[in-house]
Amino acid sequence: MSAVVADRPVTVPDFATAKAQGRKLAVITAYDFALARIYDQAGVDALLIGDSLGMVVQGNENCLSVTLEDAIYHTRCVARAARRSLLIGDMPFMTYLVSPEDAVRNAGRLVQQGGAHAVKLEGGERTASAIRAIVDAEIPVLAHVGLTPQSVRRIGGFRVQRDADKILADALAVQKAGAFAVVVECVPADLAARLTKELTIPTIGIGAGAGCDGQVLVGHDLLGLFDGVRPRFVKRYAELGKMVAEAVENYCGDVREGKFPGPEHEFK
Ligand code: KIV
């Protein structure tokens, strides 16, 4: 187990310590109480209430329709379950680029109403002023560069990002703006490893190879609970979707065959 700190809740400064000590950070997305409790007890370092909820929970084709209210609601559900993980609330599309003031107000709602310890927002140089304003309001920020899913309409799809100069400039800009760590999504592994060496803040990779300071995956993807968009880089650690289908088929069979005992029966 690569826990940053044993037996106490993980904090933002623990991320810097982890990088300094060469300890890898394990992050997973969560959206509800039941799974968040299991992830937390299994020893993840941080729970990200990602706007991927638009796809894996709400069934949309992308994350653009997720609202701040949705994000606050799911962050609150996860917050009730977390005992030791750092809680990071994702800022939805259109909640941080209108103006830095708007970004601070919305980040503040994720903290005050959702229970987030930190927020995440996408973009590099273009979001530096929002990051700076949020950090100045004492809210820690996890940045996100490389493939930024909220830009899907401009980019035209979920593609590997290869513009090394731009990605490096973005990563340096978010570091300078005060982000405590940065998600690096869907960039070639050698570039992500280079970023990891050049930055003083930890890099959390997703589809960016093993050279990052930590990894993040969508919980539903790694558990085999979601079959919509399935990125090539996702390792499946379980096939829960198949197990759930089998369990429910068995349940339906029992119901139809009248196999239900009374209260004196104890299931083993
Ligand atoms: O929304 C999300 O789940 C994310 C992670 C995949 C990094 O942004």
C-alpha cells in the first residue's frame, strides 16, 4: 500500500511531501457514499468528485452539462463517507472562466456546501488567473493540463495531446499560479515524465504513463462498471458490471420461482 500518511487524514501539504519522498499518490473518482466509503477504507490518498459524473452517473455523452449544483450534491455524498482521503471537488464547465470573482465564489460553494478540501479545474495559461484568485481565497487548487475534457467541442474529440511546448507552458503557468498539484491527461509518457522532473508540484497522470508522481482513474472504469467511452489506457481491476448482472439475474430467478423465505431464515 502506498499511503502518503498512515492513520490520519491526508492533507494538501502531504502531496508535496509525497513528491519529495518519491511516494506515489493514488487518486480515484467517486460520486456516491457507498463506493466512496469502500475506496476510502481501501487506502486511496484522494477522492476526486470528477465531472466525469456527467457520463458515468448521468449517462451523458460528455461532461459539459454537469452543473455546480450537481457537483456540490455529489461532493456532499462523498464527503459523508471519507475518513482519511483528501476530497477534491471538480469545477464544472462555465464555473471558473467567466471571471476570477465568479471562480472564487463557485469554488467557495464546493468547499462550504459540498465539503471539498480542494477544487480541481481544467486548463493551463488560460486558467492561471482563476487559480491564483481561488488560491488567494485559501482554497487549494488541483490543476489539469493535456487533454481537458471540457474543451471537447474545440478539440473535436478525446485525443492524445502532443504539443510539448504548450503542455509544458501550461503546467508551468498553473504551478506559478499556486496549484498544489496537476493532473496530466492523455499525453505521451516521455513528455509526462519530463513534466514530472521539471515541476516542483506533483503530477497526477491519467493515460500519461508511469513517470508521474501519482495516478488517477475513473472508479467506474477500473471496476468495470461503465462501458460507454472506454479509454485504451484504463486497466480493469474487476468486472463488477458482469457480477452485478449475474447477481440480479439470480435475484429475478428467485423472485419468479417463489424462493423467498420468511424472517426466521438466516442467509449465510
Ligand atoms: O472528471 C474526472 O473524472 C477527471 C479525471 C478523470 C481526472 O477529470
